[in-house]
Amino acid sequence: MYPALPESGDWSFDADLLRRYGVNGPRYTSYPSALQFDAAFGPTQFAEQARQSNVGHYSRQLSLYVHVPFCASPCFYCGCNRVITRSPLAGDRYVRHLEREIAQVAALFEPDREVVQLHFGGGTPNFLDAAQLTRVVDGLRRHFRFSQAPDRDISIELDPRTTTPAHLAALGACGFTRASLGVQDFSPGVQHAINRVQSFEQTYAVVAGCRAHGIGSINLDLVYGLPHQTLEGFARTLDQTLELRPDRLAVYGYAHMPALFRAQRQIDEDALPDAEGRLALLELAVRRLRAAGYEYIGLDHFALPSDALSVALRRGSLHRNFMGYTTHAQTDLLGFGVSAISHVGDSYSQNPRELPAWEAALDAGRLPTMRGVLLDEDDAIRADVIQRLMCGGRVEAEQVERAWSIRFDDYFRDEIDALAPLVRDGLVQVAPEAIQVTARGRGLLRLVAMRFDRYLARGGLEGRHSRAV
């Protein structure tokens, strides 16, 4: 259980802090991060981890993730793994291979293990038409036992530009409970610069359609730090976004890494806000969202007080994984599709990032596991500490000691020493009984977590992560 972070009313936006701490670092949707995955972990290791995860009281509920890589056109800011195509045949071929993968993976897990969460991500999941999406969901339901509990979470990411009434009707019929819509920014100049022209009216229609079909929770994604963004324009975007009254909001910082993501080379770097401009945009978003009644969940997520994320934060049951912040802790996560990541037992594993390699494995009757990592005890201990920081902003030494049979101050002596600059700047408090992120430091959770990351301490990962602010 993770105690809730302090209130954000006095969250400080200090330009000097940004200059000193504006470094790159992991988002900690896993620890170790995907950069530590290795090709020595393959299908045999995944199958063994699945077998072990079925045993006795270690058997946990399941979360499922389906990656749909296709997009009809490239968004220049995007760093996701996607395939640009308009071919209607691509969807059918992909669904056929998904069905093979679902059948192979499901056979490794006891049939009574309950699925409490399903998420479709991308790419653009609604690249698949209504019949194809229904076919994938039906296939998953044939092979896995889905929970009927009120808190089950069945969600999908939608592009309002290509979501049709048939999509919405199918999602309602399939029992989806949440939809996440990309907005980024409603300003025309920004939209043209990132090659994503999307009107407020399109977005409004999809939000209204979701609600009409019983999809009760709506999330909207905004991005700050995009080319040609101004405080005035972003304020208008926030006004229009709040008019839609989403249950959740994510306000991501744009990570400009053109060396890694080819599409970002289309963005004029001179049009990007500088470090202080980015901070001003973030400050504007936080203050407007707080004034509108949204609670800060962590990192870049906000939710209404009645939303399940806010409830989980207050109860100390918030969790973080490859799907972001979630209310379903202590599940094994099974990823399907190109580049999808699984977390089973004490392991992480990933499918090939290239479509032909993923298809070839399935055509040959093999599990498409390409690489992964088996956590050692030190990884597991640090993952626990980082999870506590990212989800509650506090680490109780006694809880960690009891869970892992260590002396916290001895085990993490170097890490505690490394927190000293953050303590001096008022971002974190360190006492014998606990480490506590302050209200001033709550927007910099990643910086605190990075002090406990042994892989970062080894170096050699420069330029491989996004900015921490």
C-alpha cells in the first residue's frame, strides 16, 4: 500500500530547478527498463515463467495488452512503434496472426486465472474496423476468463479523426469501459506542424458517442513542448478540453529525440519552446486542471476525485506498469502484437518490433518472444522501492525491510547519500523511518526514482530516455 502524495497546491515551478534537473530518465513503467532486455531471454524462458506463475498462491490475476501498430498517416511528434499504411488488407492479416498468438500464449496459463484488465494501444487501434476489433475481443474471451467485477477495466486508445459510429457501437457491445483520445493541442498552427489536424468538433463527437454507448470513463491526452505552442494557444486548448469534462487527463512532455524517431526530423527545432517555455506550459496546465477540480495522480496524470485512479491513490493501491498508472496491482501482464511487452512472474519480455519478424515466428508455430530479462533479487528490491516512489511518493523503510529481509539504510546507503542535493533543494525529505517526496518535488518523481536505478549509475544510457520534466 502506497500512501498518497502531499497536496499539489504548493507545487513549485522553479525555472532554476528545471535548469539543474532537466535531465533525461526512464518513465519507470518497468524496472529494469526495456533497455536492459536481452536476446538470451526467449520463448523457452517465457514459457517457464508462465508455468511458474500458475503455481499455488503465486497465481495472480491477469492483465492483457494488445498492440495495433498501424496508422493511416504519421504524426511527427510520435515515438511509438507504428506502421504507416492505408491498406485494408493489413488489418485482416494482423488479426489472423493475433489469433494465433493469443491461442499459443493462453495455453501456457491456467484457465481459471481471471482477466481484470484489457487495453488496446498503438499505433491506432481503431485502424481495425468494428468487425476486426470485435473478432479480437471475442478471441480473447474464448481463451481467457474475463472478470465480471464492477472494477474491471477494458480500454482502448482512439484517434477521433478515424473513429466511426460503427466503432463506437462495437466498443459498447464488447463491454469497453474506458476510451483514451489523443488531442495533443487544438491550435491549428501546432496541428499542422505535427501533421495531426483534428478539430474540436471531431473530438467532441467521439467523446459524446463513447458516453452514449456506455463507455463511462474518458481520458484525453495533451502534449506540451510542441512546435509553435504558446501560453495563449495552450490556454485555449485547456479551455476546450475542460469543456469535454474528461474523467482523466494526461499532460505529456514532448520528447524530441530525432536520432531515434525518424518522423521527428520533420519538426523544426527552432519552433520548439525552450526549457523555461516548456515549464510555463506545464505550470499553466497544472494550475488550470487543479482549479477545475482534477487531482494530481503522478508524473503527468490527473483525474477527477470520483475516478478510480484518484480512489486508488487515496487508498494506496495505485500501480504503474507499461499501460501507465492503473488500479490493478499484482497482476501478470500479457502483451500481444508487434513490440508488446509482458511482465510475468519475475520477468519482462518483448515481441519483435518489426512486423515481418513477429509474423514469421507465429507462422512457424513459435512464441514470438524476442528478448527479455529475468529479475534478480536486487532488481526486485529496487523495483519495489521505485514502484512505491512513483505511486505514492513515499518509501517506508520498515515495509521494505520486512518484505525483503534487508536493513534499508545499509542496503541503500549510497542511494540515500545521492539524494542529498534533492534534500537541499526541498524536493525530498529523508529520515530513518521513511523517504518522502515533498509537494515541491512531486512533479520530479522520476528524479527521485533515478537515484535507486543501478543501471543508470553504470552510465552509457545518455540520449536513450525522455526529459524528466
